[in-house]
Amino acid sequence: MGHPVGILANDPSHAGGAMTLKSSQKIETFVDLCDTFHIPIVSLFDQPGVMIGPDAERQGTIRAAMRAMAAIDQSRVPWCTIILRRAFGVAGAAHGRLGGINLRYAWPSASWGSIPLEGGIAAAYRRQIEAADDPDALREELTDKYRGYTSPFRTAERFGVLGIIDPRDSRPLLCDWIETAAGMLPGLLGSASRTMRR
């Protein structure tokens, strides 16, 4: 629609898409840049979490991830987030700022929460699974049980997601959003955008 936007998206083929030290630093810099120049941000979100392990701890990955999330939350430009697949744990909050203008939508492929179902079951029932005569059968039984409690609609409500949309509707939705967002920007960018439309 002729308006500049910053597009924030990670690459799930690298480190599973987790927030690493470098990706966290890149997110922080990018969000600060967009905020400085009043550029609205589109977040195409697929985030399994913050990278863990000895190397990540030595590098200070969690500290960098927290700095990136602080930059997101302190930004003042409008956000529009589309959750494509995963949004888990602390890193799930990095989809966009929690206050102000941040419209959230999700594709039907989205899956989000405190922890992925499989990882939660492995952590909570580790001893029972290890002691079971048939660990795989117990794991499958538990997964089926807890999957019955999951609902994309219930989770969408909990996460403040406005709607679960057909992926084909993403572009028209973003075009509507940017028309509104551009009018809310301070300074020259909003004026320039209005002049361009004339």
C-alpha cells in the first residue's frame, strides 16, 4: 500500500528458530531502528523459545533475549503480529509489545503456550514414563489426554489473538492495518504517507 514497514521474522531452519545470542541482538537493533524512524512492524512469528544449553549460558543468550524483549516492549510504533507456528515460553512474548497498538492474529497452524505439549509431558512425567512397562504407550496415552485440553480458540483468547485467519487473508488484513497504523505515526512519515496517497 505504499507504506514502509519493518518485517520481523526468524528462520526456523537455523537453530530451530530459537532466540540465539546473535538473533536476539539483531532483533534488538532492528526494533530500535524501526522505532527511531517511526516504521510500523509486522511480526511473522514462529518462535520455539530461547536457546538453552551450556554454550548458550556461557554466551549470555538469556540476557540478550531479555534485552530484545525489552526493546520490543518499549517500542512505540504500531505492531501487527501473525503467529504462523510456534510461540512458546518466555520467547513467546517476543511476538510484539504487550501494550499499545499490537494486533495479533494466528494461522490455523499456530501452536502456543507455556511449553510444547511433548516437552511438558516429558518433564512432568519423566519418572512414570521411565518406570512404565511400555514407556511409549504411556507417553502416547498422556499426549492424547492433554491434547484433549488444547484448543486453538481457548489459547487464542488467552493470548489476546483477535482471530484465527486463513493464511490467504494475511495480506489484505495487513493492508487494512497499515492504513490505520500510518495515520497514527508522528512527524513526517505520517504526513509523507498521506501525501503519497493523494
